[in-house]
Amino acid sequence: MNSTIAQLKERFEQALVAAFGDELAGTDPILVPASNPKFGDYQSNVAMSLTKRLGKPPRAIAEAIVQNLEVSDLCEPPTIAGPGFINLNLKLTYLEQQLRQMQADARLGIPPLKQPKRTIVDFSSPNIAKEMHVGHLRSTIIGDSIARILEFLGHDVLRINHLGDWGTQFGMLITHLKQAYPDALTTANALALGDLTTFYKQAKQRFDEDEQFREQSRLEVVALQAGNQESLRAWHLLCEQSFLAFQEIYDLLDICITNRGESFYNPLLPAVVEDLEAAGLLVEDQGAKCVFLDGFTNKEGNPLPLIIQKSDGGYNYATTDLAALRYRIQQDHAERIIYVTDAGQANHFMQVWQVARRANWIPDSVELVHVPFGVVQGEDGKKFKTRSGDTVRLKDLLDEAVSRARTDLETRLQEEGRQESEEFKSHVAEVVGISAVKYADLSQNRTSNYIFSYDKMLSLQGNTAPYLLYAYVRIQGISRKGGIDLSQFATDCPIVLQEETELALAKHLLSFDEVLSAIEEDLMPNRLCQYLFELSQKFNQFYDRCPVLQAEEPQRTSRLVLSHLTARTLKQGLALLGIAVLERM
């Protein structure tokens, strides 16, 4: 089942060649969904774009295209508006046929890709010995959703957690623990991650203030990098303790990810230096080995160096990223590598990628993408913090959302006089709370900052997860009330579209694949949120104006199928956002 817009684009391309010759083969027909229903369902602006090239008025071009445009099986006869806009209205018979195909297909009419790409999505990436905080929320949720969508479309996706598990911070932390809490480095589970965070802050303060401690820490890093057994054992204990705490949050958020920290690439770093040296890119500057970058300058206006190896022989974050990039291309065979990090790292990636390109490590077949995002703000418009000014722990944020969802649910149950089990209340509160946090983030344009508000995200009104979940629950209510298993409807059930709200819902259902195709390109999950919100609105309008269970046949069966398709699309769409549905709320 090819998408409607894909079929129409193919017909337009054929019409352009038929009207003006082979030189227009492959021309983009500039076909988009109509911005206003009065113009139809789709609109092409291609005639205006060809005026200069063809030396003809746009309306004459549009008329020639329409004369050669064979869409009678899909659309009513095309019309031309204004200077040369070509408007298309889908036929009822075509809509009804597409809905039947969608109903018969487990994937809602979306075929897996014929040419999937090996894709790496690099996201979340917390630091060992530090608790995950609100700053990790966006990368984790956005990266997971992008991975889910690309996987559903058929791409071969490897989800990578590029953990900060190596470097100077371990030297100072291990040194501090050896002196202040030696048992912690010899006994498994001796420390909780909260304790580690406290010790990390203490170690950092000593490192900044005490020259002797700073030198001891540096020597500890050297010992760790050299493979000293005592240092490695301490490092492993710290990593294991952090993994347990991270996994607790990933389980709560339903995140699957492969841990591959900076330490994984440590053995590969000398080869990075050797290769860059062999390529003639390395320059020694004040004892450090650097690559001077094109297009980047320091405050004095001189070319900016990217340090690859420090004067003491140590390596930088950029060196690890270069090793990771080369490994992902050569060993993981990635064709598309997606980095989901905050917008502040854009320059870092541009610099690292420039070096890799100049070293000829990136084939033309490999696409590198930075997926930037803004910060989470409090209602005061500043970075989201606790009242004491500390960074908000991610676990606390999620627990608070679930707690508030529980309070809202209990209030509603009391008002409705409903009695529900403890198990029901706990399950609904967790699904609603976690979903609300995820959806509030994903529904924003990721490049923008957004204001975190529990009240807004947990509301049953507006563009929120509870609103979408309730639309799904409403359809399950139809099934329960009518004693009908909607999934048992035959795939050849008649679809009858007569009312305006039925048509609007049907057309929206059939554009699901177009939305996912757009996200595949621009990696903007908020497109899917907007689609699902509008789907819920259109279903509610349909349900309010069109009787379902009380309708006469064939409308009754047709509307039940339309309801079932809506529920399936909501469930699938929410799953791609990492959100589970509820049968009752």
C-alpha cells in the first residue's frame, strides 16, 4: 500500500515528462497537503516554479500538466486556482478502498522499507558516578522515540549509550575514596549512587583547591589508563553501581539501549593519533598535538586548534569521539549516525566531523546528523531547578509525576463514585505520569526550550498524553458497551463515508505514513505528537456527531471499523513515542 502522496507525486512526474519532455524527469512536483480544506486535499505549486525555466505563464503550465495528469482512480478531476495552483480532491471510492486495505494490514498499510539503512542513534549518555538529572531527560526521550520510529519503518537501528566512564573524574574520585572511604573500593554495593554523587562533589572541591590532591588524581588516571589492577577494580565497582541506578530509570521509561562508554574506545586512541599524523593533519602546539580547523577561530582571530593529544600524553573528549566515529563506520557499518545531544554541542560535532572528513574516514554513503535540543525550564523561564537551586534528579521528577497522576486519579474516582483496586490505581498512575512527562517533551519542537509544568502535562484537556490516552479509552468503551470485539471485524467490511466528520477522520488516518516519512527525514517527533493530537480531536468530533452503536447498517459497521482503525493508529503512534495505552482510566 503506497502512500497517497507518493502515488500522486509519481503521477505528477509522469505528467511533467509527457507535457514538457524528458528534461523534466525527476522534477519535484511540490505537492503538499492543502492548508485549507476548501482548496481540496492536496495542492501542487510546481507550475510557478517552472515559469522561468519553461518561459511560459504558470497557469498555462498548470493546464498542460493537468491535461497529462492521470489520477482518475485517486481523485476527482483536478482544478486550477489563482495563478496556477493545482488542487486535488480524493475520491470517496479511493478513500474507502484505502481504509479497507489499512484495516487488513497489521502495519496499518505502512510497508517496511525496501532499502533499510544501518543506523546508529547515540542518546542519553549520562556520566558514571553521577545521578541522572533533568538534563538527561530530553536526550533519552527524544533519542528513544527516533529509534522506535526508524525501527518501525524498517531501518536496522543500533541504540548506543555513550557513557562518560573514563577520564580525569575517575582519578580524583578513586583517589578521594581511597583516602576517605577505602571499603567502598573493595566491597560490591558498598555505595549507593547518591553517596557517589556526594563523594564526587567532595572530590571535585579538593581537586580545585588542593595542588597535592590534583597531582595524586592525575597519577591515578595514568595508573588506570596503564591497566593497574587495583585502579581497574575500583573503576569497575563505580561503573557497576552507576549501571544499576541508570537501569532503574531506563526500566521506568521503557528504554532499551546498549551501553558503550568512552572506555570502550580507549585502546583505539593511539591509532587515531597515528592516522591523523600519517594524513599530515597533526601540528604540535605548546607540546600538544592538534588539528587546526578551517572556519573556526579563537578570540584573536587565529585558526582554532582541536587538541587530539595533550602535552602530558593524555587524550581529549574529541579524540574519543573520533575513535567512536571511525569504529561506527568501519566496524558497525553504520550508514547514518544520529547524535541526540543539547544544542550547545553543535560546534563540537562540526569540529570532530571536519577532522574525520579531512582524514577521509567518512565515505560519501555515510550521513552524520546532530539532533540538537533546547533546555527544560521552570515556570520562571530559567533552567529547571529544585527550590534549593540544585539540579533536579530525574528519578525525583518521574516519581513526582506518578504521585500527582495518582492524586488526580483518586480525586476523579471519588467524584465519579467508582471503586477500583490498588493494582489498577498504581498501574494507571504510573502509565499516565510517565506518559505525561514523555509527551510534554516530545510534543515540543525539539530545538526550542520548553517550560516544565506538571499541571499542564497531566491535564485531560489540550495537547497532552492524558487527552490522547482518554481518546483511546473512549474507543475501548464503545467495544465494551456494545459487547463487540473490534479486532474481529472482517477485512472486507463495507466502509461508507457520508458525514463531514467521517471524511475528515478517514483522510487523517490515511496520512499516518506521510507523517512518519517526514520524521524519517527531519527527526522531529513533535510531528507525530501533533498528528495524534489532531487524530484524537477528529475522532472526538466524529463520535460526538455520528452515532456508532445506535446507527443503522451499513453505517454502524463502517463506523465501528473507523473507530477501531483510530484506536490502532493511536496505539501504534503512542508506542513510537514510547507511551503505553490504557484500556480504562
